[in-house]
Amino acid sequence: MTSGDALSPDDDLLGRLLDDAAGDAEGPAGADPRAGHEHGDPHAGHAHADPLRPTADLSVRPALPEDAPFLGSIQARTFKASLTAAVGDLPSEVADAIDPVALGQFWAAAITSPPTPRHRVLTAVAGAQVVGFAAFAPAEVAVEVTYTLEEPDAGSGASDAERDGTAVVAEILALEVPAAHARRGHGSRLLAACADLLRDQGATRVQTWTVQDDESRTRFLSQAGFAPAGLRRVLDVGGSQVTEICWYADL
């Protein structure tokens, strides 16, 4: 991502970062390499507390502009972990391209200037600490799902509209909780909040993409009621191929 690129939460952000890595090993243009990295800010992961705004110990809320640097730091960590699960040690040019500053700028734009009211970013917090986030939007390319009698929800959970291909499909663009905060229910709370808001918007199905070899994320989606949609795509990561699988769930 370069400083002149338009920012939209509908972008294939991972693909754009990997494209930049191939063309510019020094990372995004215009980024300050000292600012906002995972270990560079002693306050990273902590929101600026507003004493007038009460917060629950564990909760999900709409993302705030001041969350953006923390979201960038979180996504840099989860991107790297997911890709490492697929290819092993990342080439330095790929690791450098997954820059928390650029990611934070992306999410700042998504929070403050969403393309439509249906584009949403949510933040999971533990007290004042930002511990994860999620983002969703209308699906630009809705994956077709063919219901069969073997699928347990085909007869009950799927509506006639869903079965005849007229489902209103949304896409979860990000659902990120770093390993340091895993297994504490943050991902489940984020997913439940996304589902509630999407139902309010009239969505009947949600889809998301995940790296095939990311066993932790795959297990989470499966346990949450998602199923593979039967579609995959391949990314080039430093000369290695990384396969992403599309998962879906009916709302």
C-alpha cells in the first residue's frame, strides 16, 4: 500500500500488501518506520481512556478513530502468524510489508470514512485495553453455495431465498484476536456482535476467507457454525503459494 492508494475496507488488504512486498522491499511509502510497531510503543494495545465513557471489563463496541493504531498492530501480528502457519518463516520483504503503521492508516480510514453505513468496524476491549477487532461489509463477490440434502441446515436453517440464490450476503473482512489474548471469548463476542448487526441490516448469509493452513482460525470458524463454501483462491507469498478457503454461515 502506498500513500497515494485509495483506502477502502473492501480491499483485499493482504493481497495488496504482498503485491507491495514484491515491488518495494522497504514497505509502504510515507510510513515512519519507528512509529506504531508492535514493540515500539509502550502503550500499544491500550485505548486512550475517557473517564466520562464507562466501559465493561469485557465488551465489544464500535471502533473509535483512536483505536486505529492498535488495530494495525493487532492485524500485523495475526497476518504474520497466519502466513507463517502456511509457509514457515516469512521472507524479510514480506514480513516488512505487513506494516502496522500502514494497517493502522487503513483502519483509520475505514472507521472515519466508511464507504456505506453497512461497512462497520468493531473493537473488543478488556477494560481499557484493545484486545481484538472485526470488520464487515456487503460482499462484493458473493460466493454461491449449493445446498444439498446432506447439509444439516439445508432443510431447516436455510430459507427459500437462500436456497434459490437470492441470499443477502455480507463478508467479514477481518476478525482478529492476537495469540496473547486468545481463548478468552473475545473472538466469539466479536463474531456474535457481527452476526447481530448483520441480521439488523437484513443479511441472510455471511462469508469470510481464511488461510487453509491456519488451524486455529479454521477450528474457530468450524466451532462457530461456519462451513467451507467450496471455493479457494491462491496468493503468492515470497514465491510460495498460500491457499485461502472461503467459509460461510447462514444468519
